[in-house]
Amino acid sequence: MTARAPELLIAGDWQDYLLLDSGNGGKLEQVGPYRFVRPEPQALWAPSLPAKDWDSADAIFAPSSAADDDEGGRWRFNRELPQNWTLRWDDINFISRPTPFRHLAFFPEHSVHWRFARECLQAHKGEQPEVLNLFGYTGLASLVCAKAGAKVTHVDASKKAIGFARDNQREAGLDGAPIRWICDDALTFVKRELRRGRRYDGIILDPPKFGRGPDGETWRLEESLPELLDACQTLLRTNPNDRASARGFMIATVYAVRLSYLALAQTAQQMFDGGEWQIGEMALPHAGRELVLPTAIFARWRNP
């Protein structure tokens, strides 16, 4: 296996989102008309803006003090905000809102993958392509793929997240788009699709470090990811008995800070024969500052 040089994918294509500053373990963001402060453990440097700019944000998320609670905490609002508001990326409208888990119902760094998926689908030849979006959250990747002409199967273990995704479908004006919304454990669903002999032209996965399925299934990234990647490459094969016949695209994003991009890439590459790989990190650019904020590691594959 030939080692590949890592790439840095910078999501600098936003108009309704802006990273204003980061540092001292936090980030200051402009999200539509509102400003937020959220924790960011990778921002080890000093911020560039004065403290008054941070303190005057519309909402500040105070993280939990529990050592084993990465996403817990609570919002402190400096003024009353609406329950949600509309943002736009490229030609897709969607809803943003503050969630109990510090997120704002979307991950801006993922726009680099939305463009990649759309390019792959636009280059697809043959019948209408089908895309599987695992751990689909609030569905922006599903909407981008559907608008690019794909049939989409969106899988998430949270009924509430699927409800938010369907809200986004309406907000985007894609009510009639061919999207199947499935509440299920990702690995359980993929195994069922394998037994059915289903095949897909693209697979997107954004797994958490830890999670539970609707029937109590347990997901642990380091234990479950290799099996899931192996199953995904089978779902992309045109010939179920020939690994080299895998066609289409695959995108994997991981936020586990202790996991190297090389660990993700080499695990994924072991499962696939042929095709083109990109591996590395994703990042957000700052407004008026040369620094970029690292957010996640990724591996993506394409074999037209």
C-alpha cells in the first residue's frame, strides 16, 4: 500500500457562516444573524479579538465539568433568540438551532464533502444513482445528493434527528425528493442491506465516537468502524464476489481527536481495491486571520 500525502480541506465557501475567532479552547462564530461562543478543545492558541467581543455573543455554551461528558453543558443566552432560523449553503436552504449538545444543527466543515458528493453524482453515468447516508443527523448531505439527482437512503438512530432532517427537507423545498428516512442502527441496517443484495453508488458516513441504536445496539468507533467500512465496500461492488468491482464514491469523517487520519485511511484502504483516495484533515478558515481551525479527519474514495 503506497502512503499518500495528507490533504487539508478548508470549508471556505460559506456566506451565512463565519468563524470570527478562536482560541483558549473556544470559538466565536457568526451563524446567520447571530453570534455564538462554543467550546473548541483544539484551539490552543490565543484569540485575536478582545474579550468584549466574545462576552457580547448572543449565546455562550458552558460545557459540563464532567470529565467523561464531551458534549454536555448548557446554553447561556445574552438575549432572546428564535427557536430556529434559516441559513443557506449554495442552493440549499436549511434550519439552524442551538441544540442541548452544543451543536447548531449543522457542521459547516462538511461543505467540502457536499461538493465532492455532488461532483461525483453529476459525473455518474447510467441509471439514477443511489446514495446511502449513514449517521445522517439533520440531513444536509442527503439534501445535496437528492438535489443532484440521487435517490437517497438516510439512516440515523435518533427519531428526533430524523424529524429535524425532514424539517430541513421542507425548508429546502425538496418535499418530493426521493429520500427514504430510516431510524435504525447504522451497522444493523447495512448488514440487512447486504442480505438483501442491495447496492449503492455512493456512501457517506459520519460516525460518532460512541452511540446507541434504537434497540440498544452499542456503537464504539474503534471496535465497529472496520466492520462497517468492510460492509460499505461490499455495498459499492457491482460484482458481489469481486472487490475490485467496487464503483462510486465513499466519504468517511471522524471527530475522534485521538485517532490519526492515517488510522482511518489505512483501515479504509485495506477494504477497497482500486480507485482514487484522498485523506487528511478538514478545517475552517478564520475571518481576517491566517490560522485555520482543524475540525475532523477524513478519508474519501472514488472509482468512476
